[in-house]
Amino acid sequence: MNETYDVVVVGGGIAGCFAAATAAAKGADVAQLERKSRERGGYIACGDAMKSPRDPKNYPGPIDMAAIAEDRSVFVNDGIDRIEWWDEELDVRKSLPYSNGSNVIDRYEFGQRLLEETAELGVTQHYDTVVNGVTRNGRVTGVEAMCDGKPVRYDCSVVIDAAGAQSLLQDMVPFDTLDTPGEPTFEVPHYTHFGSAYREIIETEKPVAYHDAIIGKPLEEMGYIWYFPRSPTLINVGLGFQMNKPAIPLVDRLRRDIEDRPEYQNARVVEKFGTGNKIGSSIALRRPLDSMVAPGYLAAGGAAATTHPITGKGIRGAAFSGYSAGRAAALAIEDGDVSEAGLWEHNRWLYRDHGEAAKLAAWDAYNVAASAIEVNVLRALTALLPEQELREIVGTKREADGFRSTLSLATGVLRNFVSESRAGTFETLGVGRSEVYESVIGLKKTRDYVAEYEQLYEGYPSDPSDFDGWLRDRNHLDERFYDALELSSAERKY
Ligand SMILES: Cc1cc2nc3c(=O)[nH]c(=O)nc-3n(C[C@H](O)[C@H](O)[C@H](O)COP(=O)(O)OP(=O)(O)OC[C@H]3O[C@@H](n4cnc5c(N)ncnc54)[C@H](O)[C@@H]3O)c2cc1C
């Protein structure tokens, strides 16, 4: 059997819905393929924390987020106004603002609403459909799938890969055999650029005190544990680690963390995600792909790594990159050009017009720098850094000028260090003061490089013919940054 559409979107998650809905609203004939059943659609492992649904920059396109935002079965806790960082061993609690109107959601209900809205916009949805091949003829021309146990070929002008982090489609497309004027620009990510994460939902006997905050705590080897309250008694708890670090037994480690907490005594596990060997779910912890475009093919969401490279939050990135892919596909079909150049608008819009991909790419420098620091030094640094500096790092401020000089940064750290409550930090963690001061200097250097990356990504090429030159400059900046951090070749992320 074969079916023909303008656009085939693989994936019924957030990126897939935003992409399919946008392309359909722009007049394309769109099919969306999802391996799960209609009833299970939208069900996915997630911490469920998301930025305000009311900001159209976060969630552009035809999906009516304002209407979904009114749905109390989706936006179950819209009172979140801050992120707290707890390092309990050091008796440290830091509080940072989280943008107004942010939420902990019911991800399944959210996923279901998105799928409904996408169908209402005219998208043909095929559930129980597992894509297991890609067809090509100089460009990607469609996909092959098993649909309810029967093989089906879906032909189209553009395939949008919204199959999530570590998308299998990227193993199926031989990018170097497609017709491009030079080397293909599409960047295939490496598995060490991903993390593995696990979550449960637990119900406590009594309300927790932090129902209006999302909580993060340090975990060995560049990971973190979270408590994200859906309500005062229903908490999404989970943890994740980066795959370039030794694996952590996720379920046991989570149990060990929560079993001694007074507020979780007698808590009931309401929901677990994953069974058997399939416990951890993949999450992109890298910068967005250098290019998300190939002839007849676009990647969005987890498949394009539009995730925050430090926190792993990717709902918003999946929404705006899905929108961008749907828009670029429809425009290219209208122009009759689905070549790499014809689809380039996806890269251009994300990096230049919308600009959020450029910010994510720049912030990845913090991930690189933090990975190079021993975890206890990182904890000491986080404990001793004034909150203002932490805000600059995880916040949205772009101007490097706003970041203090190394001297005032070190003074702030010193002030916290001499304050009586922090005096034991170095001893507790067994780290030397000089190591922490060196990492303060490394942090300041990194902030300066973040500013350079931001500037470079603002000049992302509008046309693929300028991509090679831009990439050379970017790779050169990587080299200078890695040299400044004195990273060995094995420690270099890209
Ligand atoms: C444990 C965990 C906690 C997280 N917590 C947060 C958080 O609190 N806040 C936040 O913003 N982000 C969080 N994230 C990240 C966020 O969930 C992802 O960035 C986001 O889901 C990416 O959306 P997506 O649409 O790109 O991919 P996905 O949501 O992964 O959707 C991909 C879809 O494609 C389907 N699919 C895959 N392969 C095929 C195939 N071959 N054939 C057919 N269908 C296929 C899948 O079934 C799935 O439905 C978390 C991730 C994890 C793993």
C-alpha cells in the first residue's frame, strides 16, 4: 500500500503536533505518523515543567495555546514562580525566579489536547504506525512503516523528523548520498550529547511546603534530581545524567533520595515511566544541530536538539522548532523547491529571526565548562556563587556586560565563603579553595565565550552557500574556548 501527501511528520509529540498543525494551516496536505495508539498518544516521560503557555513567542503557530491554558486538566499547577536549588548536604538553598505563569502540567492530557487540535486543523493522523525506513531519490521522498501490522509507504515532498531525541530516522537517512551542492550540512549528533532520565509521580500524605516552586538538587556526575509539584500532594520526581558520564542506576538512586525525606514518608507511587530495560528516556543535552535540513527532510524538537543544554527542558523548544519546520516545509512546497536551499528557512528562522536556537547554542558553553569541572568543585561553586550570578547563567539575559568582572565575582564568592553558614563548604566536599577559585575564573571566561557564541550565532548564514565559512568560524571559536578551558582532545564535546 502507498499513500501520498505534501508533508509527512514522524512523531505525535510536541514538535510533531506543532509541525503538522502549522504546515496544514498553511495549506499543505499533511500526515502525522505515531507509533503509539491514539489512547497512548502524548504519554511520555517528562518532568512536566513548562514556561508560560500564554507567551506566543514560546508557542507560535495555529495551535490555540491560550485555550489549552484554560484547561485545568492540562495546566494543573500554574502557581510556579521560582526554581530552587537545594544542596542539602551543604545546607544550601538558592532561589531563582521562573517566568511568570509557568506551570507543572499533566503531560498526557497536554499531549492529547495537542493531538486533537492538530487533527482539527486538517492533519491525517495514523496511530500504531512505526516508521522503519526512509525512501530517497536524490532527496528524501517518504518513509516506510508498519501500520497496524501492515507495511505502508508514505510518499511526500517533505518528511519532518519529530521522532524525539536520538531519532532513529537519522540512522536511516544516508545524508551523504543526497543531492547537495557540497558536503551535506545536516549534523548527525553523537550519542554522548544525550542524557538519560527517569521519573515517577508520587502522592504524599500531607501537602509539601514547596508547591509553588520547582526544585533541583545535585546528583553525582553532572546530573540532577527534581521535585516538580503538580499539586501540593502530587509530585513529579525524577533524575537524569549525561551519557558521557558513568551510568547511574536511575530507579535505585531515586528511591535512595526520597526514602528518607520526611514529606515523602508513606508516599504512594502513582505512576512510573518505563519497564524492564527500558527505564531511562533520552534527552538532548547539547546545542541545537548546526543544520537541521537536508533535501526533502527537516528535523525538529528533540530530533534537532532544541532542548536547554543545562536543564534538559525541551517542551518550548519542541514547540517553536516544530512550528518552524511546518512553516518552512509549507513555504518550500509552495515555491516548488524542497532542496537543502529550499528548506533552509527552517535553520534561518530558528537561529536568526526567532533567535532562541542561537541562545540555546550559546548556553551550551556552560554545559561544556561544567562537564570539565569535578562535580564537588561545581557544587562548591554553586553554593558560594551569589544568586545574582546564578540568575545570569540560567536566566535569559544576553548582555555579557551585565555579568560582573572576575574580581567582583570572586569577591562575591569570598563574601559567601566567610559568612558563617558557608564556612564548612570546602571541608564537607573535600575540595581545595584554589580549585574553586580556578573554576570562578573558568566561569568568567566561559561567560565571555557565551557572548562570543551569541554574536556568532546571530550571524548564522541566511543561505546555505555561506554555511561552510560560518562553520569554520564556529569551529575555530570552539577550539579557542576548549584551549582556554585547557580541555584535552578526549574532553572536547564536539
Ligand atoms: C524524564 C524526562 C524529563 C523531562 N522533563 C522536562 C521538563 O520538565 N520540562 C521540559 O520542558 N522538558 C522536559 N524534558 C524534555 C522534553 O520532554 C522533550 O524535550 C520533548 O518531549 C521533546 O518533544 P518532541 O516532540 O521533540 O519528542 P517526543 O516528545 O519524544 O515525541 C516523539 C514522538 O515520536 C514517536 N516516534 C518515535 N520514533 C517513531 C517511529 N519510528 N515511528 C513512529 N513514531 C515514532 C514517539 O512515540 C513520540 O510520541 C524531559 C525529558 C525526559 C526524558
